[in-house]
Amino acid sequence: MVPSDAIAEFRLADTAEAASFSTFLQGFLSANGYPFVIIHNAPDLTGERRRVEFEDARVSRKFAQEWLRLRGTLGQA
């Protein structure tokens, strides 16, 4: 079972952000030695949700921090 601190969950606003998330995820995995990850896609009425599970909580926190930093930068552009 994956510890809860190894799970990061994000709500994506639209298809453009979902595409950006996918690109970011591929780059993150490549840069971090392809850690084991499970991605859950959960569409709902307010957009897309992605639940990302890593085996290592440190990798999960790093992923969340980097995505949120990038997302903030994209929102300011």
C-alpha cells in the first residue's frame, strides 16, 4: 500500500493545462530516474483531476513542489 504522503492530487483547469501536466510528468520522470508511479485520471464537472502516486514520499513532495511552481509561473504568463 502506498503511504498517503506519497500521493499528490491536482485539479487541472482545462485541456491545455492537462497537456502541460503530461509534458511536465514525462520530463520529471526522466530527470529523476523513472521512479515507479501510478497516475489516476478522474474527470469531473470542474475539470480533470490527476492523482499521482510514487513509492517514495520524497519524490512525491518534489513532484508536487515543482508542478505547483511551474503552474504558478504558467498562470502569470
